[in-house]
Amino acid sequence: MRAVLISLAAVFGVTAVAGLTWLCRRDPGINFLPPGKGAEWIFFPSAVEANARAVADLDTLFRRHFTLGRPTLRVFLSVRAAKRVQVRINDQKVDLLASHNWKDVSTAEVSGLLQDGPNTIEARVFNDNGPPALWLSLTGDQLSLRSDQNWIASFAGSAWRGAALATSPRVPGRGNSVDSSERTITSLTKVWPLWLLFGAVALVFCMGGNWWLHRHPLNADWMTAVIVFGFASLWLILF
């Protein structure tokens, strides 16, 4: 019986991880940046003071200058952003089809917006619960441009800085990435009633389980089953 339970636990674990991975890649409510070929996810490199977050315009403007040496017949823009984006090329708006999922790539043919010589592309990204991030590629016969560290970024009207890759390592700091004046202890004081509730529930379950086990001893197989299905129940509750 133990071998069967271990096999069931392994199958459940693999299925749960695969399901969670798919959910992270597809669910627009999860702030997970799906990987993609042809470009990199970029964002503003550091936190910005935003004490008036209720009225602050939490957007990041990404900009890139480039030069075309000859006319390009067909140029395609592919873009996605966490979580809403407006793109302009040479100060002309790019019409993108509305998408219900910000993780899907939107495409548009933009050769009519380009010109010989200097060009500028801008993408303004809005995100209401996380750092605005951009994934963009501009490809054509004589053009290959993508979002990378060569872009510049301005968060909520701040000074221009070089954009940072989402894959680059970052040293965790105190506070959060939107309002660096907020400290960890400030966040904890907002959720302490919930932590007390969870602690009380866990204490009751531990004491009740200990009392029940003393009155009804379990053999090894049943103990394995209790542990496996206990973790399965915890997974279902959390996710």
C-alpha cells in the first residue's frame, strides 16, 4: 500500500507542478512574465518614491532611437506588456488589437510609420499592481530591433535611466518596488490579524490531531496516507 501511495503522491506532485506552470504562463491575474524568443522583458531599474500612490500615474515610458539607412518594405511590430501598453513610432500611435490577456503577443504592420534616417519608438506601459514591464520586437527586411538594455526608461515622469532586463539578478531591498518609503514592518502591521487567525487555526489542528493520534494509533501505511493527503489538501487550499 505504501508503494501505491508514494506513486499517487508522485503523480499528484508532477500534475500539480505542471498545472501551476501552465497557470502562471496563461493566467493574466498572475504577475509572471512568460518567456519568448526574439526579445527580452525590460523594466525601470529601481524603485521610485510614490507616496501619493492613490493619485500617482504608475506607468513607465520606454524609448529607443534607431536609424534606417534605406526604405523597408514590410516591418512588423510584436509587443506585449505587463499589463497595458500604448506604442508610438515617430510620435504616431500604433493601432493594436485589444487583448483580454496581456501575456498574448499583439502584432501590427508599421512600415508606414517609419522614415529614412532617425526614428524613435516609445512604449508607455501601465500596471496597477506591479512594476510595468515591456516585451517588444520590430522586424523587417533591413531591421531587427528588440527590447533589451539599450532602451531607456522613465517611471512616473522620473529622470531617464537605462532599462534593466527582467532576467538580471537583483539584490532584494527593504520596502517594495513601487514605494521605497514603505518598510517591511509597515507591510506586516497591515496583515497581522490574518497571521493571528492562521496561527490559531494551525494550533487548533495540531492539538486536535495530537489528541486524536494518542487515542487512535495509526500504523505506518495509514500514517503515510494521512501525510500525503494532508499535503494534497494544503495544496488545494493554497492554490
